[in-house]
Amino acid sequence: MNTAPVKSFSFGGGVQSTAALVLAARGELDYRTFLMANVGDDSEHPGTLRYLRQYAIPYADKHGIELVVLDRVMKRSGEVRTLFQDLTREGSRSLKIPVRMSNGAPGTRSRTAQFKIKVIADELKRRGATKDAPATVGIGISLDEIQRANNRRCEPHERIEYPLLERGIRRIDCARIIRSAGLPVPPKSSCWFCPFHRPETWHDMRRDEPELFEKACQLEELLNRRRDELGKDHVWLTRFNRPLRAAIPDGVDTLPFDEWDSGCDSGWCMT
């Protein structure tokens, strides 16, 4: 039986965790296992998945680092369940993502627990983590996002570390670290329908990935048809209290500024 302490880094597929991967490959961070909770190939942004398969996994393999991509597997049936499948499932009535409510505030992150926290937790426990012998888990929050560290949920079976924070590493430093390894800087990691996208992110999607933007509009419309059936207020994928198509008009280059865009990479979706 393996009695070695469990230690892993929570890998989101974006800038911070990729920088941590490079630092681990150099021996500057003491992590040899990186775990990524994949909310679904139909749910993660395609750019994140492309980067993961083209760059991150080969780089990890080359440097003897274990990079494991974990799906949410239903215990009874053994089937892989994705977040998008849950959102669009026939007869579903609950809100599975933190959509913006009628006042612009975000809703709950109930699916975060099922698709992120629980998936990682099950793997850590499978590897031997317990309440009495918790796993050490690294989270990729950089110095310029220090406020997020205080919101990070900690489970009984884990002990959280913030190695980028401890080293005073900022997001701009992460990009430099990645480039120094000969890797391109990855796109921000998040679901393509994430309600925490900045207006600029939505605008870029409408311009550069119109089919994906249209799919997000259709998802918002589906959720609101269900809200109509329940007699409830509409919800939105932006904070502007109106449909995505109207909130992010086509061909407009100047949009309201939003100072941060929450992605999964720095642990925000793990709170």
C-alpha cells in the first residue's frame, strides 16, 4: 500500500497553472502530479482543450510529470456526464451555472462542486487522502489575484498551498515563464458559456467564433424558456440584464470595461 503523502497541483489549463507546470518541470516547484477536472469536451472552451492536448500534456510527459485529466463519471451508470449535458438535459429545472440574475448579480455555483471540487476530491481520496492525512493541493492564484485566495474553499481531506503567491509571481510573470520554456501562452481557461466572461471576451467570441457565440445565445434562450415555464424572472450570461445578442452587439468595438474576467485557472471555479 502506498503511504506516501498525496500532493498535487490543481490544473486549470490556463496561464497560471501552465506556469506552475513549467516551474515544476524545472524543479522550482515540488509537484509531480497535476490534476485537471474537465467539465466536458462540449463545455470547456475549445481553445483550452486544444492547448491541453497540443502543448501541456506533451510538455508534462517530456518532463516526467503526471498530468491527469479527470471527467465526471456517474457512479451508477459509469457514463461520463458533462456540464453542457446537465444544462440542456430534458426536464432539467435547476440553474447549473452562476448565471446573472435580474439584478446583475451572479447566482450560485452548485455545479462547481459536482464538476470541479468533487471530481478532484474523489481522485485525491482514491490516491489515499483522508481527513487525518490530507493531500497537499497547490492552487494557481497569482499575486495580482490575492483576494481570491481568501475565498478558496478548503475540504477536510486537503491542505491548500499557493506557490505562485508565496513567490510573488504575477500573471504577467506567468506569461514570461511559459514563453521561456518555448511554449505559447494559453488562452484563458473557462467554459465557453461562462457568465463571468468580460464584455470584451464575449465580443471577441462573437467576432472570431460566431458559431460558438450563437451556441451561447441559444443556451441562454433555453434557460429562459424554462424560467418562463416556471414563472420565474429571466437570467442572463452577462451583467447587463438583457439577452446576450443585444448585450454584445455585432460590429461594436467599444464595450463597457470590466476589470477582471474570472476563469477556472486560478481556482475561482473551485471556491
